[in-house]
Amino acid sequence: MPALPAQMILPLFVPADRPDRVTKAASTGADAIIVDLEDAVAPGARAAARAGLAEALAGINCPIILRINAAGTQWHKSDLAAAATLPLTAVMLAKAEDGEACAYVARAAGVPVIALVETARGIANLNGIATASARLAFGSIDYAADLGMCHTRASLASARSALVLAARLAGQPAPLDGVTTPLRDAALIEDDCRHAVEMGLGGKLIIHPAQLEAARRGFAPSVDELEWAARVLEAAKGGAAVQMDGAMIDAPVIARAKALIARAKPVA
């Protein structure tokens, strides 16, 4: 089964029942489009949206992810049957709660699965989910609602850390963070992305093209960070541990410097 693209930082949601928006979304510069058959489409419109996907996706030249409804819902089997016929890069399973469901979706669709973890049960079963999927993503708003808690950085910190740890143990890319709901608050979007980087997340789910520019800035290293990384790599050329600015430069510091440089490279 093919792997996901090496760098998929900012995938953009688009409703599956709006083929005009699918075409526009594909030209925004997002790393992928997530064609949504779940929350973005009214329940009564999902069958028609599903039936129109082949035509809507024809000629799209960027990675395509299809978000399908959760296992056990009345739409899941039909979504999965449609996914197997479409030119997809991956399927995103809404409300992923166990590894068996993820593995089944991957087999049935024939493409990698991004597990969207949105519930307490999903967090509790993260290790199995991560083993059976290609990447984790965080549905933070649904998760907060499931637990009856506020959607704040403090309240979500433990879940974000759990996702990052499970992804690392499974050898996955770092998870995708949940959405920022304000569409045009550039300062908030950029800051949310910087917080995601701080927590070890590797990307963010985007819900409007207007969010992309600020999100790119948030995931890019700062000028100061890049200058520091370049100095570290220069100082470490000899191969032995050395001091720089009164601090020791050894293997973990060098690894961080290399990671910063890699983050600065444009997405292919």
C-alpha cells in the first residue's frame, strides 16, 4: 500500500457536496484537500454528495483525502465503498476509536488511513489506532465536547501529548492538530500553529483558504531559530561535543538544529 506524502502539513477541508469548491480548494496551495462526507455535509445530502465524487475529483492534481463517516454510522459502509473507487491519497476515518476499524478501512479502501481521534475512547486506544493507521489527526473540538471541558490549550495538552507519543512509538509522522475556528484571525492562527510545533505536532487541519498563509508562518522556523541552527551545525562539524554560547552542543542539540533546517524547506 502506498505511503502518505512525506510532508503533509496543512490539508484543507472542503465539503463533498460542493464540487465547485473542490476545484478551488485544489488550487489554493494547500498540501492536500480533505473532501468531507461527514460534518460538512447535511445527513440528507450525503448520498448525493457521495454519488457526485467521481466527477468532482476528476482532474484534481493535488493529494486528495476523503473524510468518511465513523464506523457504526449508517453512512460508513457506503462511504467506504465509494472510497475504493476514487483516486485518493488517503481516507480520513472520523471518530476513530480502535485499531481494528482503521485496519478494516485501509484494506477496504486500498489507501492509507488517517485516524481522526475525537473522543475519550479514541485517546484511550491510541496505541492500537496508531499501529493500524498511517497518521493521527486530532479532532480537538469534538474531543472537548465529548469530555465536557473547555477547548483551551491547557485542557487539551494531555491529549495532544498522548497523540504525539503514540505516533512516535508507531513510527508515524507527527500528528495533525485540530482546527482553529476563527477564519481570518491571522495572529491567532499563527500562534496556534506555533503552539502545535511546541507540542510536537507536525501539521494542522485547515478549514478555510484564508487560514493558509498564517498557518504556514506558524509552522516555519523563525529567523532567529534558523540562525541558531546554522551556527550549531557549523560548530558541530568536528563531530565532538562542543560549547556554543555557554551551552553544550551534543547529539540531541544537533538533531534539533537539523529538524529546524528541514522545516524551513518548501513542501514538495
